[in-house]
Amino acid sequence: MEPFWTSMTTAIRPARKSDHDALVSVSTRTIRASYIPFLGEEAVEGWLAGGTVKDYFTEKLADGRVLEADVGIVGFCVALGGF
């Protein structure tokens, strides 16, 4: 499938199975940066250790889109109601 939008350095496209690990990585970094400041490292790392992020992307990958740049995946969205 062709990307929905492209420029010289970025593309928005459907998520692929091969994106799973990169999506988990981007999401984990985002969660740490967003929630550790007010929930604390122990709470956030404990939640992440439970595998919720990996499970989420395993389940919702078909509903996802990724923002891909020259360096790889830099963002994502999941639309449960469809795009």
C-alpha cells in the first residue's frame, strides 16, 4: 500500500508487523518522558515491566499508522474507529 502522505523525508503509512518493536520503543520512551515526572520512576517502570505496551501493539497493530522519517519510526497513532 502506498503511503497516505509523503514529503522528502517523512511518510505516514499503515503499521506493519515489522514495525512492532519500533512502536514499542517509541511508546515506551514517550511514556517515560510524560509520566515519570509526576508518577515517579518506580510506578512507571513497574507498569512498563508488565508488558502492557507490547501487548497493546500486538493487538492494535492493524489499526495503526506510523510516521516514518529518514531515521525510522518517529511517531504513531491508533484509530479504533478506523481512518
